[in-house]
Amino acid sequence: MNIELIFIGKTSKKYIEEGVSDYEKRIKRYIKFEIKVIGDLKNTKNLSPKVFKIKEGENLLKKISDNDFLVLLDENGKLYSSKEFAGFVSNKVITNVKKLVFVIGGAYGFSEDIYKRANAKISLSKMTFSHQPVRILFTEQLYRAFTILKGEPYHND
């Protein structure tokens, strides 16, 4: 199985970029993992949030194939403990999912077309986070999931 993480927009803070890069290297010890960045939209000053989401969604759909298992990181998604999330990832491996794609949306969230295409939604917390710090939070949790699955001492109960 391959895992892909898609961000909408460049990472603006160096410490976030460095943290994500560190966890990316760690994750690659366990599985084929790739991060893709979808560039920020241009000339958006006069766009409503709805139109903005639609345009971002169109760009995102170009990066996803019909066979990908698409998981949105969304405030209304299912809440998992770290162990439960590890089980979710393990289940995708067992059920022969070829590519598991996680997406962190932009500032306005996802368009209706993206919600319709999604296979699952996951929430990291009941709190709302900016899409920038979620990048490091999620990559850390993905790394943690693999250490749990391998029985390594990173995760403490």
C-alpha cells in the first residue's frame, strides 16, 4: 500500500515544514509515503468562500484517482484515539487498499464534490485548528500509528 498526504497551499512556517519533513522521513521507514502540495489559487480576492472551495476542489480532484481511498481531515469527521487510528490504517493494509490518500484542506474546508468523493472523514480533535499546524499534528499521528502497529516504544499508554 502507498500513503499520500495532500496539502492545499504551501506551508508558511519553517518550524512546521521542518516538523513535517522529520515525520515524513520516519514514516518512509514503514511504508511508501508521499506528500503533495496543491498550490494556492491565484486571483481569489473577489471569490466567495463557496466558489473558492469549488475551485480548490477541482484542483484536488485532478490529483486523485478513482481507485484511491480518500480520507478527509475534517472537523466533522470520526474521532479516533491513536490506537484506533492505527487500527484504521492497519485495516486499509489488510483490505488491500492500493493507495490511501489523506487530505488537509484549505482555510475554507472542502467543496461538496470533495465530500461526495471522500471514502472517510477523520477529525483530530473537537477543537478547530488552522490547516497549517494540522500538517505536523497529522504526520506525527501517522508515524505514531506505525510505531503502534510495529509494537515499538514510541507510544505510551
